Amino acid sequence: MERKEHFSRKRAAILETLKGTACHPTADWVYQQLKPQYPDLSLGTVYRNLKRFCETGQAVSVGVFDGFEHFDGDTSPHAHLVCRQCGAVMDVFGLSLEGLGLERLSHQMGCQVENASLTLKGLCPDCVKQEKSA
């Protein structure tokens, strides 16, 4: 039996906040943005809704960096760069995962790969500039 979703202003605000930023926020960041508008909002509510958005395909988890899970409201196919110096998470478009042979891998392993993500690690443009000027 499928669970019926009820409309919730808080849920809608969480999704709108996530989709309205390019910073790949943590649950705490989303919570801090919405707390003034929704004083009774809990961090647990934000976490539950972000997880639910990931389950329903409305958002993706970029991964856990420095102990915090980061989320992305842009569900189009793209990779991410995580800066090893400042921790920024940036979108990287134009890289294709199609050449990885996921179908062949599924066949070889007897599994079914449904999706894949790519996370690059290095320095963001700001940190590269800082290193060059140092």
C-alpha cells in the first residue's frame, strides 16, 4: 500500500530552499534558513524531508563530507567537485558516466546498476587562486 503524501508548508519550504540554492547544503543549513520563518521547525523534520526527497527523486544526496551530508536539488545528470581545502561542493556539468560501461558491469556481476554518481576531489577556483597568490 502506497503512503499518501499530505501537503505541508514546511515540506514545501524545505524543497523550495533546497532547489533555490546552488551551495549543496546540509540539513543544518536548510534548518537555519527556515527557522526564522517557521519557529516550530525541528532539525529532525528537515532531515526526514530531505531523505524523503532523495527517495522520491526530487533531490539527491551528494555525500558526506567533513561529517555532514550534503544535498542537491538539481537532479539532472552531473558530477560534483568537493574542495579539499574549504569544503565547497560545486556542480560539474559535461562529464558523462555513460562511457563507464554500467550495462556491461551489470551483466558481468549479475546485478542491475540503476544509477551512478561521480565525485571529484581537488581545489575549487577560489582555493586555486589563494594557492597561486601565496
